[in-house]
Amino acid sequence: ICFRHPEAPLPLDPQVHAFLEQLRVSGAPPLHTLSPEMARDRARNDAAAMGPSEPVAQKEDVEVPSPGGPIPMRIYTPLHMRCKGLLLYLHGGGWVIGDVGTHDSLCCTLANAAGCRIISVDYRLAPEHKYPAAVEDAFSAACWVLENARQLDVDPARIAVGGDSAGGNLAAAITLMARDRAAFSLALQVLVYPVTNYAFDTLSYRENAEGYLLTRADMQWFWRQYLGEEERGAESYASPLRATDLRGLPPALVMTAQYDPLRDEGEAYARRLSEAGVPVNLRRYDGMIHAFIRRTQQFDQARAAVEHWAAELQRAFCV
């Protein structure tokens, strides 16, 4: 694991500063003051404002069976296929907001950059479906991909899982679940500013509690929606950082943002993985905020992060 700590905090990226100033001037109410449906509407509007997705060769919407009911998924085929690998992608949104549509642009950009197929999972959301519904959906989706790899024209040895924020939490959780159930193995896990612990006590939570898009109060709101019973937040499939044993998990790419309440728990999980013998590539994006990677048309570092993600997928798949 390789990570550089700056001697002093670096300033907020100018492109991010301009974005946050626009957000402040807009006077939008804090996310944690909204109802789940109002928050979902805002997420859809925000995604639409980011501009159109870049073209891909094909998008196909499918439904796959699972114990919790049919799971909608979207299959992305890039303009130029470079390998028979596949990324199972789990969107962010605090387990409450977001869907395949809100993260369509990121999946299109990433599919083309990596030259591989992506399947985005529309897992069940809280509070209508409490933990562990989202984890079980993500796991069922992964099982379906492994079972249908040949029909998808995918090499079953070249399948990765990844996600951002709550999606990163789900990606980490299903790698633990797959190991615990001896269900399948994966080539790579990609955790982008992941939620890894039901706690709000890190330095990054104190430093970035307010003013950088995602707030401490927002995260407390998300967790309240997600957990049916608060004590379940201590379970490893809800808080992967609390897992007693991280051995035997797939190699990991972990990306964090400097001005993000979740920075420290993501980096702590990367270190725990490394200590357990898991190969880890940890990269912090200085000057960035939570959810930056989706804003490739606004932030130069977002595009660089997507290209790094794509390069890691190519490294894992094209061998």
C-alpha cells in the first residue's frame, strides 16, 4: 500500500470551490431536512444537470431473479471492447437515493475508458427496504453475473465489483459475503470514498462536518434510513471496517477525497486490507470533495480518477 500524506492540508480545488459557491448561492435546503422522495428527486435533477452521457455501443435494461424479487440492472457495452472483463457497479446515494439513471453518465464514461462491460445494479433502497436488503440484492446480482458469464461473453475469472460511497460499502460487503459463503471469487474490488463504519468520530468527520457537499448530519440521516435496528450497524456487512478478518479478499483499489467526511474510514479500511495481506492501491484526491468522481465535465481530477479506475480494471482484466 502506498500513500502520501501532505505535510499541511492542501487547499480546496478551485473548480470544486466554484461548484460549492454555486450550491451555496442556490439556497437549496440541506439534504438531511428532506423526505427520502424529495431527496431522490433532487438526485435525479442533479444528475440531469450534469449533461448528457457519452455514447456507448449498447445499453440493455434487464431484470434478474433474486430471493428479494426481480432486480433491475443495466448492461453497458463500450464503443471498443478491449477484453472480456466485467465490472459489477453499485451506485452511491446513502442507500436511500440514486439509481441506474443517476449514475448512467459515470458508467458510460468508465465503460468506454476501460473497454469492458459494466452492469449497474438498481438494488432496493431504504427506508422502504432496510439493511440488509441492498447487500442481499448486490450479492444476488453478483451471483447471477458469475452464473451467466459465458452468455454475457465475459470471462468469469475477470469479474470485478465496485461502487462509490454507499455503493462502495456494498461492494466491500459482498466481497466479505462471497468469502464467508465460499460463493465466488473476484478479480478486483473498487471502493470509491466508501462508507465502511457506522461511526462519526474520525478526524475527517470533524474537519469536514459541514461545507463540503456531504455533511455529518447527512450521513447520520442516511444511516437512520438504512438501519432497521441501530445495533445492526456493528455487523460487518453494514460496517466492513468492523470485520474481524479481512484475509482472502480480492485486490482493492480504494479512492478517497481530501475534503470528505468519509475520507478516514475509507483509508482505514484500505490499511486493514493491506495488513491482512490483500494487495491495495490507495489514492487520495487532494482538494476534492465527496461524490466528485461523477462530475467529469466539471472537475479535471474527476476525469483523472475515472481514467485511473479504468487503468486498474484493464490491469486486472487484460492479462
